[in-house]
Amino acid sequence: MIFNSKLEINKNLSKLIFILFILFNSILIPQLHANSFQIKEIEISEDFNLNFNKKKVFDKAFESAFLQLISKVLVSEDINKIEKTKLSTIKSLIDSFIVSDEKFFENKYYAKFNVNFNKKNTYGYLESKNIFPSIPKKINILFIPILIDSEKNKLVYFGENLIYKKWNDQIKKYHLINYILPTEDIENSEIFNSDIDLIEEYDFKKVVNKYDLKNYIISIIYQNNKRINILSKLYLNEKYKIINNNYNDLNLKNEESVLRFVMHLKKKYEDEWKKLNLINTSIQVPITISLSSKEHDKIKFFEKTLEELDLVSNFIILSFNKKNIFYKIIYNGAPSKFFSEINESGLDIKKKGQIWRIK
């Protein structure tokens, strides 16, 4: 009887340790990573006087973080629909936040905030507004702005082109496109010796290949006094598109006007990139996967892999026992794509009955 009692106690103790391990790994990790959008280093300042209210500072940080989040994952048309979302709604989407670098200087309060938005709840809110988000993928592209003075019928050199010179002056945290501009060298000068009437048919591949970049945007900008016409050739993710834009009363010799114009054009290009990465959040495919509960390193690696997959909106532990742990994953895409991503991560996934298993 004593032996049996000790054995039962040891069994119960082992179960308790296992449960604690599972809870630690399945609750803490997903809540902070797989199920969240992290917006970092939101800088907030406020006058420090008799009316100072720290709650208002926090609220300002939450609103700023939300605006940065939607600026990163939504096209501009959809941003306009929800940029004035109520503070109470914004707070309901937040899982956690961290305040750092708090300081008081010259009667002002300064702080930085890291805010974690619940991915599942955020997707749900966007879907309720008939809005689909995009995967916030960053990309390097070669950007070639060709300015043509239509009145003088000549190509403007990069050194005299304010659009070229000011293009990277303003870079926002939520921008996904990193622009690499060509240098003013002899090879690129061939462009400026081309026939203006044939510039739209010019083969820019020689310039593009020099920079070893797969993605590029060629903007041919026709300036006729203050009337601007732009022909943009976009090659992004092996997809080619041409767009036209017209602007009236725009002075390209005025720096302030050029900076506004550059930001407007960047917004259009960001939209085109986001449209290629839209997530249909109405597609919610449940996938059940099991793996050995004894392989702790593999469990951690599997959860880390799930955290890094953009189309995984949520995952939970359904159940576990001494042999296996069972996960339920909600995936915003085709299951075949999910299994392909898992295999590419180095995990071997096979189907056993109705359940997929990682070996």
C-alpha cells in the first residue's frame, strides 16, 4: 500500500510538471507572438504641468500605435474608413503594452511604447468593416524616376531632378517598400541620351540587372509647366503593371511641393504592393496537428514556426496526454500552402488517419 501510494504521488507530480510546462509554452508564447501584431517604439511627449494625466498619455500612445498598424497592413482607401476608430474599440484589440525610456525634461514627459494588438481580434474587427488586411512584407526595389521637361523637350538629369534628390528624405516606420535609387554614373547616363519620344519603350533591364534586384518601379514623369503626368511601370513579385496619374498645379521646383508629391506617390506604390499580399480573413481553415509531447525542443520550434507564418491567425492546444500534444490552427489560406510552409521549415509532417502528425 505504501509503495502504491508513493507511485501514485510520483505519477501525479509528473502530470503536474507536464501541465505546467504545457501551460507555460502554450499560453505565454502564442499570446505575445503568434496572435499579435507588435508595434514598437511609439514616441509620445506631453507637457508636464498641473493638468498632466498619464492615462491621456497612454491613450495617445494606443491611438498612435493603431494608426501605425493600419497604415502598415491596409491600403489607403481602407485606412480612411477606420482611422477615426473609437478609443474603446482600439483598447479592446490590445493584448499588452510596455512603456520604456520614461523621462522628464524641461517640463515635458517623454516615453516610448511597444503595443501588442491581438491578431485574431484585429482581423475580426477589420472583417466587420468589410476590410481585408495585407501581409506586412517588406521589400527592396530599384526606383528610377525619369523627369521630362515637356516644354523644353528634354530629359532632366538626376542631379537636377528634385524628385530623385528628395525621394528618400521622408521614410515612415510603416513603409514596407525600401527604395534603392540608381547612381549618377556613365551607364545610367545612356538613358539621358535616348530619344524622348521612345523613352517609354526604353529597355531598363540593363540598369536593373546592375543592381541585382528582382523588383523595380520606373516612373516617367512628364512636366508641362505645373501640369504633371506620370507613367509608372511596376514589376513586383513577378507581376507587371502600368498605372497613370495626373496632377495639376504642381510646382516641381518647390521643395515643399515635391515632398508632398513624393509622399503621395509613395502611398500609391505602397497600395500596389499591399494589394499583392491581401489576406482573405473570411477563409478560416481549422487544421489539427499532433506531435510527441516528450520532444520539448520540437514543440518550441513548431510554435516558433507558427508564430512566423503570416497566414496563421491563431493556434491553441486542444488536448494533450503522456504521448501526444494536439494543436488546433486557424489558417487564412489553402491547407496545402500551410503544409508546404511547415515542410519548408524543416519539420516532417505526415497524415495519420484524420490527423496530421509531425514526426
